Amino acid sequence: MSTAQSIKVTLEPENAEFLANLGGPFNEHYKLIEKRLGIEIRSHGNHFQLLGDIENITFVSEMLEALYKDAKTDKRISPEQIHLLIQESGLEQKNSHQQIQDTDISIRTKKALIRPRGENQQGYVRSILQHDINFGIGPAGTGKTYLAVACAVDALEREEVDRILLVRPAVEAGEKLGFLPGDLSQKVDPYLRPLYDALYEMLGFERVGKLIERNVIEVAPLAYMRGRTLNNSFVILDESQNTTREQMKMFLTRIGFGSTAVITGDITQVDLPKGTRSGLIHAMQVLDGVKDIGFTQFTAKDVVRHPLVQHIVRAYDRFEKQENKQDKKA
């Protein structure tokens, strides 16, 4: 592991207006760079000292000089511009990958320490920490939603994201949504209950309520995502097997700068109308091989509920495979 080193940078000419543009309101651009690349930026006027990994601070010194040239031409420096420059450098992912590989995976929240069980759960959490978009696919009881919520809470508490969005398609699983009492929010709440339960366990009932009031945590049906761009957010799309192809594409294209998205689902439990293709199954085919998107496939052996659940999942798998064979022969 590299020891911290230092580089000094002087930006010429010294100009308060140019420097304010470079740093952004309350120096938020410097804070963003520090957080994303794990370095320290000390500034006094137009004099900067950069401390950290030599590769990272060399890149930042060059980036500051290039951005300062833009600032001098009255071009407004934006957080999005800095996000893109860091992303294109590949340094953030390289550093994150090394750090994750070097450490034991566990997720600590204020009320719980969550340790992923088994190779698949460990790999799933590593993938979430390394990639901006991740898919967790497999049967009920494998921990895919619970671990995604744990990663979201951890990211919020470490101030890596500004908010958490928990999203589900409002599709009826054999029951009629329209006959449930209350307004749309109250009708959808039962479908979001597993997400609420995980949040309550990790943050406590009272704190979750306060964070929802302040919109730091937002729980919403998928339809509410249309037209939005989600920056600096941790977004979980649960039960994604019940999205249509169009809904899945709409959701994936909402992801903005500084955001992480986790899409969970079980392709054996699709509740869409007959003849409607699952957006999750379609996305698995379309995005196969796309760089920087993580896929974790869970199986019956990853089930962490009652031991009988594993046997039930396997029994259904066997039955459905046999049924498919018979349908093909017919």
C-alpha cells in the first residue's frame, strides 16, 4: 500500500473570482475530489498542497490546473464536470477495488453489524461497493434485498450519498391493488414492507420516520421515477422481475452522478400479465458483458431462511424444468 505523499500547486494568476469558481460554493468541489479519491486538499489563496497516493495527487494537480484555465474563461465549473473527469481517469475504481480486496467485507450500521454469509453474498457486497449499477438475481431468502439496504444505510451514514431511494413496481401478486383501502401511498406500502423492515432493523423506527419526513429516505413506486435524474443517491429497485422492458430502461437511465443503483429480483416469480416480458430478464440479456455493471446470481444454496426454504426452492425448480420439457414436446 502506497504511503501518503505531497505535491504543491500554485495557480496563476491569483484571482478571487476564478478561485471561487474552481472551488464551488463552500469549496464543495474540493470536498468532492477528496471524498472520491481519498486525498487531502489544503488551500491558501492560489497555493495548494495535495496529500495522498502519488498517482491520485498527480492527477488532481493536473486537473486543478486544467479547470483553472476554464475558470479564467468564465466557464462555470460544475460538480458534474469533476465527476466526469474522475470517472474517466479510472483512479476511483482502481483504488476502491484494491481497498475492497484488501479488507474483510462487513457492513456496520449504528444498530447492527452485518456480515455477508458465503461466497455469493460476499461477492454481491463487493460488487455493490465497486460498481455504480448492480443486479442481484435469485430466489427469496438469499439476502439480496437486505444486503442492498445495508449497503445503502452504510453509504448514507458515511455521507457517500445524500439520500436513499427504495423503489418497487406496484404489481399485484395475485391480489388486486385497487381494492386495498387508502390513497396510492397507502396502497403501495404493503408491497414495500420488506424494505421498511430492513431499515427499521438497521436505523430504528424513530430515525427512519424522521429521515422519511426530511426526504433523506424516499420509498416510492417505480412510476414515480419517470422524468427524474437521481444524483448522489443510493437507489434500490426491488422485485424488478415485475418491471416491463420499458420501465427497466426508464429506471436505468435515471441514474445520475455520484449514485449507486442495485436492482434485485427473482426471475422465477414474475407476476406480470401473461405475454408481458419481464424487464429484468430482458436487461440480463441486453447488458450481459457491459463493463462496470455487476451481476450476482444467487441459487437455492444461498438461502439463509429456514432450511426447508432451500428444499422448497429446489423442488419448484425441478418441477418447472420438467414442466417446460413437457410443454416443448407437446
